[in-house]
Amino acid sequence: MAEPSFETALVTGATGYVGSRLAARLVGLGKRVHVVARPGSRLDLLAPIADRLTVHRHDGTTEGLVAIVADARPDVAFHLASNFIAQHVTADVAGLVGANLLFPTQLLEALASAHVDRLIATGTSWQHYEDAPYRPVDLYAATKQAFEDVLAYYADACGMKATTLVLFDTYGPRDPRGKLVSLLWRTARAGRPLAMSPGEQKLDLVHVDDVVEAYLVAAALLDGRAEPTRRYGVATGRPLALRESVAIFERATGLRVPIAWGERPYRPREVMTPWTTWDALPGWTARIALEDGLIGTEPDGV
Ligand SMILES: NC(=O)c1ccc[n+]([C@@H]2O[C@H](COP(=O)([O-])OP(=O)(O)OC[C@H]3O[C@@H](n4cnc5c(N)ncnc54)[C@H](OP(=O)(O)O)[C@@H]3O)[C@@H](O)[C@H]2O)c1
């Protein structure tokens, strides 16, 4: 991979799973890394690199974020912060809009006022239900899209170059998010049947190390690019049915996962086939096959 040319990066969502792995990779490359955390954010995932990055606690105000970005003076910002809720209830609305629209708009304002003109942001394949150019699966995906509309303004009006990486499913070691792979480990170890849907829905699982590499490739591509905004899918392009993914898990780990298929219905607006018409990120491909990538993903405390 081409060495990214920037020296200083600002990362949002760095206390989360993908963001913490990106921050660690950037630190490993010798970059200066600033992260934006909330007053109550836990820094557990950043503990191994805590002495090699600068943590800024954002007080929630636009002015506060403007001051943080002015202080950090990054060459590029990586925006990964998000509130993910698959099926929201009324009480979730403010949190979704706050995390996925207000906070990143504050970030754009702060970047613009500090003349930071390079941004890598994060979208979701769920903005493309049933392969539509835009049809959000849920309110989470709708708020992600709303941010991209705001981004179009800042990129155009402020001379910013921004790439949105559209993520599909991610997995990897030390993943605290309780997603599919962690659930499979827990179910296999517990040996108690887990009720699931019929399992025909397809997933495109990308190893977190491949995802992190996509952010670096995307940042390198900003140099010299003409268009203000671009979006690329971060996917293998070979989605597998949930049943097939579980079979690969069983082969890779040598464990049996006692799943009671069809004991639960599909959820409303289940994504049966992920988005297919994404643009590939030039110079990037998912390198880690699922059977290899699953090794070492057993969560702590199983
Ligand atoms: N399956 C996938 O992994 C997938 C698929 C599609 C898209 N994505 C996107 O990929 C990105 C990374 O996902 P992830 O799974 O690594 O996330 P994650 O582990 O859930 O972490 C979320 C991060 O966002 C921060 N955050 C939440 N609400 C915030 C707010 N109101 N203001 C500021 N920061 C806030 C969290 O900070 P705290 O520590 O303070 O909570 C945390 O650092 C997200 O943008 C997500 O939407 C992921």
C-alpha cells in the first residue's frame, strides 16, 4: 500500500471498534493521532496506544469542536463516530440525529473553519435497501444519508475533498460489539441452541484489518483528486448466506454452533441481499478470507 502522505490525523469514533483499530494502525505508521471522545467515553479499546495519541473530550458544542480541531490542526480527518440502532424506538430519535447528523455537521464546521480540507467519512450499505440508489433500511441509515447531504454542501462550498467509505459487515479480534461472530462463539461455547431466522439473508463480512486498510487507501487517493466527494463500497463482493457463514465458522473453528434455524422470523426490513452497485475503492481489495479471518476472534470472557 502507498504510504499515506499526511502527518496528523483526527479520528472520531476512535473509542469504538473500527475507529480504535484505525487509530492503532495510524499510530503504528508513526502518524500523530488526535481523537475526539465524549466526556463519558471509555478509552478501553485505546489502552494499548493511550500514550501515543491525544484525546480531546468534546463538550457537545460546535464551538467546543471548533476549538479541538483548531488545536489538533490535522491534515486529514477520519469520521467513524456513529450511533447504530437497527430498529429504533421513539426515545432513540434524538440520539440518532445527535450522533449521526448534528455531531458530524459540527465536525464539518470545525474542519472548514480550521481549513482542513481532507475527510474520510463512513456510510452504511443500509442506505441502499433492496439495491436502491437511496432507500434507507432504518432511521440510522437515513441519518447517515442526511449527513452525506450536509457533506455535499461543505465539500462544494469550502473546497473540501471528502470520501465516504460505505461499510457492510465487519468482524475481527477483540470485537466488543456483540455482533454475529461473537454470538457464534458464545453459542458454540455455551452449547445451548440459539433461535435464529431461516438464515437465507446474505452478509458481506469484511475483516477489520481490511476495513482499516481501506481508510488508508482512501486517504492516499485524496491527493490530487478533482471531485469534491466520492463514495466507495468496502465489501468483498462475495456475500454469503448467514447459514453459509455459520458453516464456515464451524469449519474454521472446529466448533459446532447449535442453531435452531427458522425458530425466529426475519426482522422487519431484513436485508436479504446487500447492496451490489457500489464503486470499488481503487487500489483496495479485501484480502482476508473469512475462514482465515475468523481465527483469533473469540471474544474475551466466553
Ligand atoms: N457492521 C459494521 O461494522 C458497520 C456497518 C456499516 C457502517 N458502519 C459504520 O462504521 C463506523 C464504525 O462503526 P463501529 O461498529 O466501529 O462503531 P462502534 O464500535 O459502535 O463505535 C461507535 C463510536 O461512535 C462514538 N459515538 C457514538 N455516539 C456519539 C456521539 N453522539 N458523538 C460522538 N461520538 C459518538 C462512540 O463513542 P463512545 O465511546 O462515547 O460511545 C464510539 O467511539 C460507524 O460510522 C458505523 O456507522 C459499521
